[in-house]
Amino acid sequence: MVWSIPLMLPELGEEEINSVVSVLKSSWLVMGEITEKFELSFAKKLNVKHAIAVTNGTAALHLANVALGITSGDEVICPVLTFIASANASRYTGASVVFANAVSPEDLTVDCKDIENKITSRTKAITVVHYAGFSCDMEKVLAIAKKYNLYIVEDCAHAPCVKYKYSTGKEEQLGTIGDIGCFSFFGNKNITTGEGGMLTTNNDELASKLRALRSHGMNVLSYDKIKGHRSNYGISCLGYNYRIDDIRSAIGLAQLEKVDQINNTRRNLVSLYRKYLVKKDNIIIPFLQKDLNYSSCHIMPIFVTSGREEVVSNLTKAGIQTSRHYTAIVDFSLYKDLFFYKNMEYDNLLTLPLFTSMTEDQIRYISSFV
């Protein structure tokens, strides 16, 4: 079906095209100088010591779990409302995943009370997801982690270059608060490289592990050898081939220049959605009381309290593409044998179109069918 209003469109222009052409003309396509520049620029943007680019967000999550020493016999607490990769990345290590509910239809981030209820003697880490670009209650997460001596992995796939505001007024970038931050640059993200991801940390030891793990455990990269710095290399650990390439890093650099504009545009669009949807009796608008200045507004979810199928049908007939973020992970066959009490009907979620080139007329039109 050809949608009159698609769910998403990336923000791409001549800057991205020219950056790719420049790399192609250089004849060095794999991970090299451009990737290093992307990492340094990303780290500076987030005011974090280390940024390590990888092939996708799932690879970032996997390496975070490996670098933290998570293994068979350990448990990692993860939101039940997230993309499957957040949980699978822990399972790759042999660890078990224990799920925590979202707070409520009004706040779809993970419930800190449920996190604490799920902690056992085997719990080693908490994975938090800044759903839709809105931060979890990181002050409470930090307190829980400190109390039980747990690691924190921040899944920031929805939240690039977003600040978290503490109750004291202090601000920090999401992805720099926990032990390791994980970002995705998939095609539907606020920053996209097609496929791609980034790890962030202020811990020097973790950064060293992550750099080795992403490239077969090697201590010398291909770019080092071609530049004549070293002709041989050692293997320090059982690593993976999770490298990004300079083509995608070049796109990422161009996108990083635009991210503040992209995030601001999306905030304005979500504000318009709120304007046209707030009086609807059959929906709840998540995060309605949250300050949009502290969100990337990655997606526009609503919670349909009644008549979801009819709403989806009407939108589809009007040529408006929708989705659901997400099916609760425990509803997938891979996790079906896991007992879990859901505190709400996650199936009632509905994601409306959101992309930077949208107009107010389109948002008004979409809202008329909800």
C-alpha cells in the first residue's frame, strides 16, 4: 500500500549525500578516520569521555552486557515494553531476563518499584529504556543500582542528545548516567546512518574492553596498519565483528550536525498532536505532563482505551500508516513460557506518524480519525 502519510521518513539532504561521496572518493570505506571523527564528535556532543561506534544498536547492547561481565547464571532486569533487542542482548550472554512493567498508560517508561520487586541474589544489571525519547526516573534507578550493587545499561535508541534533569536542577545527557549508554542509528531513528549504533561510557576500563570486543578482540585496527603504525596485532579477548564503516559514519556526522534541529522540530510536532488530541475521550496521551524540552520525541504513541481496531481501520482507509510500539515482549513465542503479570493492556498502544517534514494540516487530519 502507498501511504498518503507514512509512519516515518528520515531527515536526509545534500549534506549526507556529499559526505558519502567524499568517502567513496577516498577509497577507504571501512572503519577509519571518519569513524574516529564521528566518535569524537558524538562524545563531545554528550560530554562523555568515550564513544565507540558499532554496526547497530543491538550490537551496542550485546557488547555492553559482555563488557559488564554478564554471563550464564546472572539475571538482567529489562522493561517489558521495548523492542526485543533490549532483552535478547542479555540472553546472548547466557543470562536470564526478568521483566518489569511500565509505570502506567500516562508514563510508559519502566516502573522503578517493579524493578526493585524483581531483584534477586542473581541480579547483576538493570537495562532501562528511554521510551519515545522520554527519560526513565534515573534518580530512582541510580539509587536502586547503588543499593543492590548493580550495573545500569541505558538503552537510548529513542533518545539521542537529550538531557535528563535531576531534582536538584543538575542536567546530564541520557546515555552518560549509567555505566554504559547504547544508541541506535536505524533508519527510523532521530539520527540515522541506515544501520549503526554507538556505545558511550565515562569508564576507561569499560571503553577499552568495548573497543576490543567490537573488532575480534584485536588491539590494532586495519586503519592503523594501512597508516603504517603497526604491522602486526594481538588478540586480547573473544571479540566480535561489530565494526561500523566510514560510509555510515560520514552520514552520522552529517546527522549529528542536525540533531538539535531534528529534535526541536519533533517537539513542536508532538505539541501540535497534544493540541488536537487532548480532548479525545477514547485515548490517553502518554507523557502529557512531561516537558518536551527533555525529550527527543522519537515516536508519537497514544493509548486507545476503547475501539482501537476501529481507529486503526479508519486511519488505514485514510492512507495513514500506524504501528504499535511495542508488543509486550512476554507475548512473543520466544518468551511465552515466562510467567509475567502485566499491569495494563499493552495491545492498546498505537503509534501515529511522526517525521520532521510533517505539517500541522497533516496532524490535524490524522487526529480527526482518532
